[in-house]
Amino acid sequence: MSDQRRDLERGMYGRAVPVRPAPGDRSPTECPRGHNLAIATVRSGYHHRYGLTAITCGACHALGDPLATWCLVDPARQYDAGTAPSSGLVLVRTPPPLRGGVGQLSLRIDGETQADVDLAICGPCKRGVIEHVRTDIPRRGYGRVLIAAALALAAPTEYLWSTTRIADDPVTRAFWAGISWPGKLGTTDYCTDMDRAAGRLPDW
Ligand SMILES: [Zn+2]
Ligand SMILES: [Zn+2]
């Protein structure tokens, strides 16, 4: 085994590498830095801590980029809290108590929540609202995967998505810009079901 090969593989074990959404476990054509993987060369492996497929971009690796290896998460693979695997990286969905109410998606590693998003979705009105995104460890892609998981529940081609007011700081703006958010940002489009569920309208 060459030194480069050994280095490539060393990155795939133990460390909490970044994650990226991969709908249907589709193999990416680009790395997170935008390298065309057909040219950059690519190696795939298995990340034991996450229990997920790990991808390494040969170009990023050769440049010593910390984003050279990342793991693929299918945003549509979501578990109920009661049946979620207790090891590896999993997405857990907590439905809202009533229609239009606020539910939650969380990203857990070995049963511990590392990031979560509060969201309201109304099927009849075709609205979705992201209320809050929280990550314990920034810049790992956890928030990005959670937003992709929200959009997997209500496709932006059918649903009008919006967010509550976002913090006016460079990190927050870079996050939303980096994930190509398909909805409105910072202007909330609640439907009447969401207003009623949140007690903003009388319950009649
Ligand atoms: Zn790359
Ligand atoms: Zn509604």
C-alpha cells in the first residue's frame, strides 16, 4: 500500500469528518470544493464512527484540505425516535403534536443529538417554515444535512418554504448562502393552520 493510499484511508476512521446530503445515496460528481471528481480522482470507503459511505477527493487530499474526506447522508432516511439505530449517524424525526405545529429533525451520533432543526410543515397549504437551526459543532455540514432532510419532507418544487428571522451575522448568512436555500429567508409565510397551532389565532 502506498503512503498516499494509507494517508487517504487514515482520514476515514474515527475522526468526525464533514457530511453532505446525498439523496438516494447517489455518488457525488463534485467534491465540497467544487472539483470535478472524474478529473480529481475519487476514493470511497466506509466511515465506522458514522456508519456511512465516505468519499475522498484526490485533489483536495493532495492539497492537504481538511474537507478532502466527507460522508454521504441520505436526507430522506429518517427514523422515529423509538426505532432509530443507537449507533452511527442517524436522522431522527419528531412529528408535531398537531397539524401545522412545530416538529423537529435531529442529527444524532451514537444516540446523542449533535444538531437539530425546528420546523412547521402544512400539507394542505403546501407551506414549510424553518424556525430554528442549532448545531453543537459548526462547519461539519450537520445543519446542511438537516435542511436537506426538511426539504425531503416537503419538496421545494411543491411547497413554499420560508424561515423565521435569521441572525444578522456573517456565519449565518454564509450558511444559508452556501446551501442554496430555495425559499424565502427571514420573511415568514405561516399559513393559518400554523398560526392556530402556535396560538397566534383563536382556536375555533
Ligand atoms: Zn476536491
Ligand atoms: Zn395550513
